[in-house]
Amino acid sequence: MAEISTIARPYAEAVFELADKAGSLAQWSGILANLATAAEQPDVRALLGNPRVSAAALVDMFAAVSGDASAETRGLLEALIANQRLAALPAVHDQFEALKNEREGTVDADIESAYPLEGADLAGLVADLERRFKRKVRPTVKVDESLIGGVRISVGDQVIDGSVRGKLAAMASGLASA
């Protein structure tokens, strides 16, 4: 996957620079999310390698999916198509989001909980994460009953496993090695 990251980086950086100068980071985030979602669809992937589908048709299709037919969006699509890089759109989106988060001083946190987290519980957890990471935290909460209890939090490449399932697994591993 390092190859896809390397391929996507210049596109993500170029779009980020363009969006940052225009003050449209949020707009471009949405555009790239739509493009990345479309590029991941099996039917669309089949079109990417089809010689019967013209570059202009691909640009039109992706521009329609993006919800933005501006010259900048079309230019990005034309560059990706000319260099046969449309499959890298999900990685371009991911790298753009990382640059955007860094600029805004935010971090995304994926929180898995054994039970629904709302209101004061979620606010308290987010406040603790903001103190720990010294950044504004944007949480995404999912309920996973298999955790039995507690939460499992992923922030970037860091994982905080406070779930009962995680603690039981750690105990089992410790007992097996003893």
C-alpha cells in the first residue's frame, strides 16, 4: 500500500494547496469523499480499465458523482485519468483529510463502545481525549456489543483498548506465556 500512498501524495497536496488558498477545505473534503466512494465501487472499477470508455466520459461521470463540475474538479479528474490514477482516489482523500486535520488542529477518533455513548458520557470521553492528544477530537461512535463492556478508541495509528474483551485477551495472553 505504500505505493498507492506515494502515488496519491502529490495529488492530495495539490488539492490541499488549492483548497487552502480558496478557503474551501470543507467543500473539497466532501468532493473528494464522493469521488473516493465512487472509485471504490466494483462497477466503477470495471469502467476504469475499459478501453471503450473515453476519458471524457469518465471525467463527466466522476464530476457528476462529486457534485461539483468546476474547472478545478474537472482538472483533477483529467490529471488522474491521463496518468491512470483514478484508483488512487481513496488514498488521495485520506491524505487530504490528514493535511486538513493537521491544519485545523483536529484528529478523528473512532470509538467503539459496548453500549451507546451519548451526552455527558461522550462529552467527558472526548474532553479526556482532547487533553491527551492536545487537539480537538472529532468522534465517530459505533456500538460493538462483542466488546462486552468498556470502549476501544483508535486515533490515527494509536489504539486505546479499555474494553472487557481486550482485557480478557491480554489476560489470556499473559497466562499462556507464563
